[in-house]
Amino acid sequence: HHYNDGVDGVKELARIMPWVASGHLKDALGGLRNGAFPRLGEGIVDFPEVFRVLKEADFGGPCTIEIEGTLVSPLAMEERVVFLRDCLAYLERIGAAG
């Protein structure tokens, strides 16, 4: 969503699954090159569908949460820890953590 406008990320993920070895998790607010990356579940990325595609492909690789951007950079370390915990709590709510 950051580098490509009008792309369906879930469809693209399904298309490339045979070559996926790891996942990189970051939400987006939309808009080409918008550097504001919110907590997982607060943007436009359909994470339940992303994890459905991963599960259907029997994906066993790691997934990394990336914390960066204009919403995170001004935060103190303690606030960044809360940001990350909120992301993990979201993944747990949708059944994707663990």
C-alpha cells in the first residue's frame, strides 16, 4: 500500500505465496508513500485475510512486526513498547498470534 496505488494486497499475497519465506507486518493508512503507519488493525491492511492466506498455504515462516514512521518516531521508548503491545494484542484478538 505504501509503494503501490490501487493494489489488492491480499490477492497479491495469494499470488506469490509459493515464494514467500517470511512475513513483514505493518499497517498503513493508505495513500501513496504515506509514512504514517498505525498500530496493526488501525489501518487499511486486512490482516484477518492476510493470515487466512498464510494459513491456507501452510506458511511456517516467521512474521516480523515493523514499528516505524511518522506516528512512531516522536514516541518515547515506553510509548513504543505500548504501541508494540497493542499490535500483539490485535494479532491475538484475530487469532494470528502464537
